[in-house]
Amino acid sequence: MHPTPSQTVGPFYGYALPFPGGGDIAPAGHPETLTVHGYVRDGNGDPVPDALLETWQSGPAGTGRPGSLRRDPVTGGFLGRNGVDFTGFGRVATDADGHWTVRTLAPPATAPYLAVCVFARGLMHHLFTRAYIAQPASDSLLSALPQERRDTLIAREERERTYRFDIHLQGEKETVFLDFHR
């Protein structure tokens, strides 16, 4: 028996797994909502139009609440979030330009980042990274990186309450990705 090549993830993730309101992590109308957005780009700098991103974070008080997703009692499909509870979890697909957006609350000062998992075509495994909303005074991950690599993890404030975080899968601007050992 000969070994077979591994399958890559995607490109179906962006079509099959998003759910209504997947990027609306903050409760509807919350006055402290932040927008975090950006583009996923390949090694040539071209947009990845069918990637899927999952984000996780704690809320401002260091909490989140699981279970705010609702199911349709007839079809069993997802209706979306209940619009009231902060869960800390988001799932969004990139659009035709490789753009993604989540609306969330500021993470706590003790962990001022969104954990991000990227699924995209051509990847053998999904990728993990962080989008720091604020650069903490002390962080073991950031301090272990050279400054030019550290910058790939910092979301840049474009205007009040709006941050941009681009993800580069390869190349000169490649985002720092984390390796979790099992």
C-alpha cells in the first residue's frame, strides 16, 4: 500500500460553516462595540475569497457566555445569535475580496487579543494566530518575537473603535502563526 497525499482544508468552509450573525459577537446595539476587520491574503498578496475565520476571546470582564446560538425548531438549522449575550466566539467567511469583519467588545487588559483560527484552501492544517487590540506592557509571546514579526500580530486602529488586522498566509508579510503541540 502506498501513502496518499494529505487533503487540504477548504475551499468549502466559507460556504458550509458560517451562520447568520457569525461576526456579531457583541450584543446588538451595545455602546462599547468594536469593529475588527481585515483581509486574508496569499503569498502573492492576492485575496483569499473563500477562507473562514473563527475568533475567540474573553469579554471586558474576562467572561463569555456559551450557548447564545439559536436553532430553528423546524429545520434544525441555525437562526443566529440571540442578540443579547456576549459569547466571545465568532465565525466569518471572507468575501470575494478576501475581507472579513467581526463586531465585538474589547478583550480584557490581561489578554488584549482575539485568538484567530484560519481555514483556507491550500492549507494542510488550519492556522492559529492572535490579533492584539492593544499592545500589553508585558506579554510572553510578543516579547519572544523580533519587532518586525511582532507587528504582524497588532491590529491597527483606523479610527475610533475600528481596528484593522490583515492576515498574510505566506511571503514577506507573513503573519506569525502559533504551533500548538498535542
